[in-house]
Amino acid sequence: MATKNKDGSEKTLKQLLFEGLTDFIGFAGGAFLCYWLGTLLGFDMAVAGNTSNAGIVGVVVMLIAGGLGLKIARQLR
């Protein structure tokens, strides 16, 4: 199955690589930014076995921030 551009032409390997890298950078950037901000505010999400409500909420918020970073990266592309 070929991947197609909006105009119907097929994407090249270089375009697919660029798309994947920008998606990764957007998601990872958003997640890390949220992690660092959470750490500065006193939430410690990296504790082994952290099943407290604050830790779980912190991870969920980190995933949401990663998704927002991905969305921003796709809009900028």
C-alpha cells in the first residue's frame, strides 16, 4: 500500500523520513517539556512503583502534552 500526498502523488522516502522525524520531535518535545515543568512544580513521575494519584495524573498529563506537541509539529510542517 503506497502512501500518497494530498495531491494524489506518492510520497518519497525522504518525505516519509522527514514526516516521521518531525512527529517524533513534536511528541517527545511536548512530553519532556511537561515532565520538566512537572518536576519543577514538585511532581515526581519517575519514582519506581509510583502508583499515587499525583503520579498517575502526571503521566496522563505528560501523554496529553506529547499529543499536543505532535499536533503543533504537524501544523508547522
